[in-house]
Amino acid sequence: MQKVNIGLMGFGRIGRNLLRISLNNPNIQIKTIADTADKDNLVYLLRYDSIYGKLNNKIEINKEGFTVDENQIDFFSWAEPSETKWSAQRTDFVIQGTGKPQSRTDCLKHVATGASKVILASTPTTFDEIPIYVPGAHDSSFDFSSDIISLGSNTSIAAGPVLKILDQEFGIINAFISTIHGYTNSNRLSDVVGEGFRKNRAAGENIVPRLTQSAKVIEHAIPTLKGKIASSSMNVPVPDGSTLDLTIHFNRDVSVENINSFLESATQKQLNGHIDFTKDPIVSSDVVGSHYSGIIDSLATIGAGRNKIKLLIWFDNGWGYSSQILNLIKKISDMEKYE
């Protein structure tokens, strides 16, 4: 791929993961970061990470921003897309990584100030406005020329490709997705009054059910699954390493053996690079740092009756999602030339 200059709008968990991962690819150059938080504090959190450990690259703060291994990264306190100046920064891709849903109107402000493409690292406010890419599910039909692309959610990119190929091969009557997700910074450290009720409870002490749009995101991105899936989610007391419990009712007779065999083969073909397959007895901490959207746990596959199967798919809810964002940028840059 050719070298691309990237600007980050937001330098939270996803933004810092993106920067760490990009250091392994000289063609991915994060040149600009915008965040309203204190620069010194953000750089400190880049250097010292409670999940991924210390970043040993040489980091130095300067007036314009900071350097990583002497590569300059400019830092700005832009709060809104309309405040950005991507043209002056010669930015090819902007990753909107604040974690908040964004409208097409919001994202187009990045384009208006000079960005060639915008990758939305969250679900869009209105699904019909921005195309949602599910890696490995619709690569042959997806319009990568769009100026704004959303990567949806962790669950949608972990479950979507698997549901798509299983529906094509065996036919799905319906499916239920239960995501067991590590806690995030939207959870509380202790019981504190705030928005909602369950979200106000201590994340380290509770299993906390939460609302999710994952089923709607998947159905929108993969219309053949419309009306067939439902989803729920809960946060559990682990900082990283998540899984989804996928219960599927098929149109035809299936077995654990033929489902596992089919999925193992698929991960070496159309799902390669997106979904992995393991025969090892792994647990949540074993997937921390995985770049895959999901890892199918073949030992956990079980069946009931002749046409019901339950799967477990593991994923790193920060690193895996960030890796797939950069894979998307690589894919687009291989299709289009940037100066």
C-alpha cells in the first residue's frame, strides 16, 4: 500500500490503540490528533496502558504536539468537525473516534475542511445516511468509494460475517446474539447517580445488562438477515476480552461437527484476516491483543435437537476493532491513489 496520512478525531481507547497498532506499519502515518483533553495527560495514557502495558517507543512532548520515535504528531484541541483544518495537515483519512454516533452532516464537515475519507468508528446516527462496512461479510458488493464509511460496532463485525455465511450455506430461521462485554469508560467505578439506572451500578462488582443496536446494525448491513436476529448485551467485571453467545435456529438439519468444519474452512477463505478459528481451550484474557474481529471457539460449539446450534466468538473489544479500521484503510488505499 502507499503511505497515507491519518488524522484522529478523539484520542481515547480506540485512538490510542490505533496509534499503537500503526507503529508496526510505516505506510500508516498518524500525523494529527484532535482532542479536548489535556495533551500531557493523553500522552501519559498512551505511554502507560493498564491493559496493553508500557509503550517502549521514544515519546517526547513538544509545542506542536509530540513525537513517537522522532515522528512528529501535531495535536489540536478541536472540539467539533467544523473546527478542523485537515487540508493544512494534508490529511487523507480522518478517523472519527470519539465513540459517539455521528450523522452524515457531522462527518461531511471533515470532508469540507480537507479530508479525503472519513472512517466513523461507531454506528451512525441514522443507518441510511452512512454505509456500514462489516469486514468479510460483503466485501465484493460494498461501495468503498464512499467518502464516509462506518465500521459499525464490535458485535456487528464479530457476528455479522459468521451469520452471513451460515445463512448462505445452511439457511437461518432466526438467531439470538448475547454479547458478554468487558466494562468500558461509560460504566461506573462505584454506584453513582447518572443517566439510566443499571449503568449507574459499579462495573467491577456487577454483571450489568445494557441496550444494544447490534442486531439492527447487522440487518442493515446484511439485508438477507433482516427480521431474523435479535441481540442483547451485558458488561462484566473484566477490563478487556469479550465474547458473544450466538444461538442459531437453522432451516435444515445440522451438527456440531459440520458447523465447525464449515467455519474452520471459511476462516481460511472468505473470512481470512477477519475471523479466526481455534481448537484451544481459551478464556477471555487469551484474546487480549488479538487483531481479529472475532475468534470462533470450536470447543464451545454445542447443539440441541437437529437444527439448533450455539457458538462462542471471542474478541478484543478495543484492539480488534482498531485493527479492522486500519485494515479498511489499507484496503481503500490499495484501490485509490493518494498523493
